[in-house]
Amino acid sequence: MFKHLMVPVDLAHTESLGHALDTAADLAAHWGAKVTYVGVGTTTPGKLAHNPKEFAEKLKAFAKAQAVAHAIEADAHATIAHDPTTDVDDVLLHAIDEIGADLVVMQSHLPGLLDYVWPSNGGKIAGHAKASVLVVRG
């Protein structure tokens, strides 16, 4: 069915991504698909990483831990954005094409009032991606 899943992850908030991570791992195991965890970082130092190389290493370690925990094939794809808060949707859409994902599994939250004014990341990705998108409420 699907051969390559992409899972956007925010390394600063992995504890809130459990449902999407488990769903992606289950689907990957079921179909024998590869999972690529995609993270969006910045060139400026922050509390998560001091530079893009350190960010990529942390994302790679996260992917390896997911692969071991769920017995799946996993990889990491670190991307850098000038302003991850505002650029994340466009960067993720580019990453889908860049890695060749055919399914995106991403965590979302229950919609609130502001989601009717500003679309959610999941909504924009689902509306614009060439790949299938599974938005998991969590």
C-alpha cells in the first residue's frame, strides 16, 4: 500500500506526539514501509541545538530510537528554516517531495477558535500535499 511514511516531529515536544508516532510505526510495520522523521530547525542557537549539525544529530538519534522501539526501518531528515514558526508548512511540503513520501502521518490538536482564523499545520499540509495525509488527533 504505502512504501514511505513521513512523520513531522518537533523535538522540543516529542511527549505530545505519541499518538502519531505509534500510528506511523504500526502502519510501517504492517506495510513494511520506511518511516522518515522530519524536523525543522534553525541556524541560530537555541535550547534544543546550538547549530544545524547538532539538530540533525539529535533528530537522527530520535529516529534510531523509534526504529529500535518499534522494529521498523527509520531515517531522519533535518531541514533548516529562517523562521521555523512561520515557514514550517512550506518546509514540510517541500520535504514530502524531497524524500519521496507517499503518506504523511502527523499529530494535531482539537480545533479551537483560532483554528478558524489561522489554519492548522495539518490542515495546510493535507490541503496542499501531493501525498496522502493522515492527521491524528492526540
